[in-house]
Amino acid sequence: MFGLSLPTLPFLGNGSDAKDDAPVVLTYEQVEEIGRELDALRDRTVASLGAEDREYIYKIIKAQRGFEVAGRGLMYLGFLPPVWLAAVGALSVSKILDNMEIGHNVMHGQYDWMREPGLNSEVFEWDTVCPADQWRHSHNYMHHTYTNILGKDRDIGYGILRIDDAQKWNPYYLGNPVWAFALMVLFEWGVMMHDLEIENVIQGKRKWHDVKPLLKGWWNKAGKQVLKDYVIFPVLTGPLFVTTLAGNVTANLVRNVWTYSIIFCGHFPTGVQSFTEDETADETRGQWYVRQMLGSANIEEPALPHHVGQPLAPDRAPPVPGPACASLSGTGSPGERIVCEVRFAVQHRWVLQADRFGVGQDLQARSSARFGQVEDPSRCYRRAPANSSLRGTH
């Protein structure tokens, strides 16, 4: 059964003809070909993992530790305002790198192939209050399996926000700006409580015995984090306890705002699509890939590499540059390009994008012959209608 409703895929061939407003419909076989091509690309990338990737993560870890040491050390001179700001800046960068570039990716299993205990996804812990095992469940499993499926992916609104038209409205959501601000400044705590499913607890759908196992993890992990950042390190600076405490609070705040911004820009801007459970029933591999493409975005480039490249390291996930880099110039390897026929850039409903991603030469050749080379990215994009909805056809 073909269960995934695909959006309309309007294609603008040369930017001038009215007939170009007609949508291009991906057939069932074209969708499945996307899946086969991307699976093949992933397999090739996994097979090529090696020393370069090992050095990449070592370099990031070294930088993160350097920033942390610098930040902690500068706190001893925190009575000087410029030094305090430098300390907060260094510590903030350290926490961002630890969470977003190291912890997030390591816990996805992106470095399990190295067989290094410190980079093992099952035992790694990060510098935040959320226990790693709970995050792996809420993010790796629930979010990446059910990306943007209403009622399944709890990243849609984090249980407290209404960010999709399909979410049933009630007066509580009048406080959306307040709830969003609170989630932003307390984001690590919101992530910690993600598996609690607070909305289901409030509605009585989740009982105490469902929640109790989570609390032990919170107590252990959050307790250690609070002790480290708000007691031990401030105490170590003696008379500068208050300035160090303020610096640590500020660094955590900066990290929270940064991660909140990146995550929300990557998943919830205008144009990113949501799906129903019925639409995604009996989903094939190709349809899963398409859903990832349509259900993710980013500030400058789609978040597609992260969603279709798991568990590849960020430097090896299939790269997808933004519109500014888009071209079908014929340069680069087959694994660095994807044709307009099967490209989806989800940010702001830009649904067709020509640059590099990695489908086969045969599709690229067909696309070049049909559409020609694309020098101006705007000629390869068309904003999809807000009400667009189209099911792939057999």
C-alpha cells in the first residue's frame, strides 16, 4: 500500500512559461528510486569511513575541551568584566560543541564504528541535565522514526506549543509566546522532561508508574549537573563564587538559546510539512526519505543530511548546500549532485533544489537533457502552494 501523501512538486524549467506552473508528480517508482539511490549513497559513505573521520571528531573534542578549560580558568579573573565576558563566551562555546556537535552525534551512533569506549553511543553522557538514555529514546527513536507525524513525533510543539495548523486549538495556546520563551531559556530542562509527556500526564493518559522510572534518571543526572555548575566550580573560585555562578548560569543560558534556535529553525519554519499516521502507514523506504526531506529545514540549508544520513558523522552526511550554492554545472562526482527532478528543499516550501546530494549519473543525465544546466538557483525553485497535496502515483 502506498501510504505517504506527497506535496505537489511544482517545477520551474526556465522561469517564463505559464505551463511551468503545472505540478510535476513523482510516481511510486520514482519515489522508490530515490530510496535506492540514497541507500546506495549511504552505503558508499559508510564504507569510506576512516582516519579522516576519526581525526575530525578528535579535533572537535580537543576544541571543546580547550574552550572549557579556558572558560573555567578565566573565571578566576572574573572580577574583571572583559575577562568575565571572555570566560562566559568560551564556556558557552564549549557547551554548544559538547551538546550539538559531539553529544548529539555520538549518541546517534555516528562514531560507534571506531570501537572507542569514550565515543560509544550506549555509554556516552553529555554536559546537560537530560540523561543520555532518555534523549536517545525521545530523539533517536521517536523523532527520527516518526519525523513530523502528528501524534507520534513529540518534537512538534514539545507537548506545550501549538506550531502546526493540524494541532487542535484551545485557549491555552494563547500563551504560546510565553511558553516558547520559557522553553527557550530553560531548554535543557525541557529536553530532560520530553519523555515525561506532560500533556498526557495533565490529561490523565499517563500514570505515575509510567513516569516513576524517569525520575531516578533526572535526579542522578540533573543533580550532578547542578552540583558541578552551580556549586563545585563556583566554590573553587573562592571569593568569586557569585561571579562564577553567574557566569555558569549565563553559559548554560547561551547554550539553551542556541540549541533551541537551531532545533526550531531546523524543524518548524513556515513550509515544513507535517503528516498524519494514516498518510504514513505502510511507508516504504523511499517514502520515508521523502518525508524526511519535506519535514525538515534549516537556517541556510536543509537539515536533510541529518535526517537521511544517520548514523553518519556530520562531516560525512550527504551534504546539501543551500540555494546560493545550487547549480547543475556538471562538475563534481555523481555522489555530490542530485537532480531537480528528485530534489526537495523544504525550507519555505522550496521544493526543488539543484546542487549536490548524490543520486545516480543516469538521473543526472536525464535531468540535464530535459532541463538543461541551471546557473540561477531561482530558476530551479518554485514555492509550493500552501494547500498543495499530492499522492505519488503508480
